[in-house]
Amino acid sequence: MNMPSPPPQCPAHGLGPDSLQRLHGPDAQRDPMALYEKLRAEHGAVAPVLVHGDLPAWLVLGHNENLEVARNPGRFARDPRTWRAAQEGTVIPADHPLGPMVTWWPVINFNDGPVFERLRGAVLDSLQRFDRRGVRRYVTRFAHQLIDDFVAHGRADLVAEFSSQLPMLVATQLVGAPEEHGPKLVQAVRDMLQGTESALASDEYVTTTLYQLVENKKAARGHDLTSWLLDHHADLTDVEVLAHIRVVLVAAYETTANLIANTLRMVLTDDRFRASLSGGRMTLPDALEQVLWDQPPLNTILGRWATADTVLGGQQIKGGDMLLLGLAAGNVDPEIRPDLAQPVHGNRSHLAFSAGPHECPGQDIGRAIADTGIEALLSRLPDIELSVDDSALKRRGTLMSQHLEELPVTFTPQRPGGGTPAGHPGPGPEQPPVTSHSPDGVPAASRSQSPAGLRNLWPWLGRLFRRR
């Protein structure tokens, strides 16, 4: 006898085999925070779940448990080859949504031990050559260029026209790409990550563009991340350089764009922020930190893999099991935040940038891009207001994050060009924002991409570099 499917709002609708909760599908994506709290109430700090394809995993919900996993690569490896399913020969199809997150490649995200230390050393040494003041000049210049494109209209969608473009425009300059490539890369990366019908073509465009960038920098070095990675004493291969440039660009889009959009929404809709910002009691960096607590750019990071049988949060974890860091859930863990209404000014112990050896190395510059870009926007458009009710804003969800689809605003129309300081157009391609010893880098958070965007990455790299 065939049993009817439960209605969409039924609690059983999102359950899979063994009555485990699915983290994929519309029910899981509709309200992930409510789902996390349901799982916390049922299982505690660590919950058994199913990811795409109904593959079993553990979702880490507790703040302390997230730190325990992130800080102990000896117990919980970053290398996906540790996954028991992979060792047993379970095949993940090329178009599987988890493909980009469980397919090993030579970047810091997917390595531990000596290989990780070598790659991370090269990336950190290169990132530390950026001067944050120079990066802010880039942000200011590109922010005003974007604002000039819509300032005369009196209305804009701050997602499509601002937050999704600004980080990529800055990042292309930091990696040394020609400025004219910025808008095209913005469009291609957005298309790639959304998994559209043209995502594969966009992926190939990004790969070939970055391949040509590496080839150009091999012939003529510059003051940029690509050149520094090529010159680093760790002796990275061309493929390793390309792969890390790609991670930087994708991270700039995925995490910083979300941070800008989420912060703008809260500044425009939350009385705590509007009143505090206008009254001078809260700085914009304070507001950013509150957003990083309440609505981090990434909900989860997939994954970690247990290297041996262990216990975490009272659960028996078997060697080779997959774990997901629950960043958003850990940030609202009642064990550390019993009252979510209390402000968290000056407290950076959130999980928004993960923790441990794989903590985002460029988080301060990620904050600087968001802070400087939003400050430029608010200074140009002081009467900016959301043009719809906050409840009308929609989000598009994935396993790892949720994105605002649009952020429509209105403001008093102005003439373009009013926000660029006279005599300070910002650095051009021959004026890189670098010094010898700056402690800051660019965002390089976890890689979250659509299957179409990466399924043919390595064949493409192989073909491209065999042409040399």
C-alpha cells in the first residue's frame, strides 16, 4: 500500500531514512534557524542529519562543540579523502550538489598537516603584504562608481547593484586582474554559483581568465596576490596558484557580499541599529559584528571528517563520519547567549569566520570591505529607506547559506559624481594598495559553489596547462 506524502508544513515532511532530518530541500531552506533549534531540542549539541542524496552527516550545533571540531584537525580532518564513503568507493556523481565540497583539490581548504602548512604559509605571507588603507581606497573608488550608476534614479536594488558587485571588483584588483575584467567576473561567478544553465560556460570563462592571468604574471610580475604566490619560496605549482586565486575570488563574492547585504538590511530595518547609528552610540563596525553574530554569511561549513571513533556532544561519532560546522546555530547557542536581545559590542568570539587552523585568514579585510562600502553608501544617500516591508524580503537558501534575493530602496535622486573626493579618484592598476609588512589580507572563507560551477574544473585546468 502506497502511503501518501505528508503535506509541506508537516513536521515529517523533511525527514528521510531512519527518520533523520534532511538539510536539503525547500522545507530545510525555508527557515534554517528554526530547524537548527528543533534539532538542538531533540538531540542537543550535535545532531544526526542527512545532506543531499540523503547521505548521513552530523550537524554541530553547540558553540563549544564547533570550536572543538575546528581546533582539532587531528580528530576532525579537513581532507575529504578521510570520508568513509569515499574510502568505501561510494561514487558522488559529477553533478551532485556536494561535489565541490567533497572533491579534494590542492588548496588550503582541503588539506591538513605539512601540505596545509606549506599552502597556508604561502597564502598568509602573500596576503600580509596588502595594506588595509590601500584596500579601503579601492573599496571607496568602486563603491562610488557603483553608486553613480543608480544615484540619479532615486531607487536601487542594493543586492544586484551594490553588495554582489563591490567585493568582486575589489578582489579582481587585489589578484592583479585587469580592471575591465571586474564586471565580467562578477557576472560569471554569480552565474556559476547559482547553477544556471549557463553555469558551466561561466565556470570555463572564470578558469580561462585566471589561467591567462597566471600566464601573464609569469611573464611580468606586479604588486598583487598572483605575483606573490608565484614568487613564494613554497614553490607553488601554476595549478596551485590558480586554485587559490579562484578561492579568493569566490570567497569575496560569497561571504563579503552576504555580509554587506545582511548589514544593510539590518541598518535599514532594525531600530537598534538605526537609532544607535544616528545617535552615535554604535559604530558601523559594531553593527557589522552584531550581524556576524546574528546572521553570519555562511550558515554551515561542510565539512570535517572524523579520523577515528570519538565522542562529541554526547554523540558517538565513527571514524570517517562527515560533520558540518553549524556556524549560525553555534552563534545562538543558549549556553553562551541566553538572551539574544543583548548586544554583543566588542565581542568577536562568534563563529562567522570559523576557528582553529582553517579560520578565515582575511577576515579583517572582509570587514574593511563591508565597513568602507556601507559607509560610502550611507554618506552618499543619507535618506535611504527600504521601499518594501521587511517581511516582504525574500531569501534563496542553500545547504551552506542564505542570500537576500533583493534589497529595494529609495532615496533622493542626486547627480552622479558627487561622492568621489576631488583629487582622490582611488588607485589605478599601476597604484597597488600594498606595503611590505601589513597584517591584513583579503577574504578567503570556505568554498561554497554549485556543482555546475566546478564539476569540470580539473579537466579544464589539465587541458589549459598542457598547452604550455
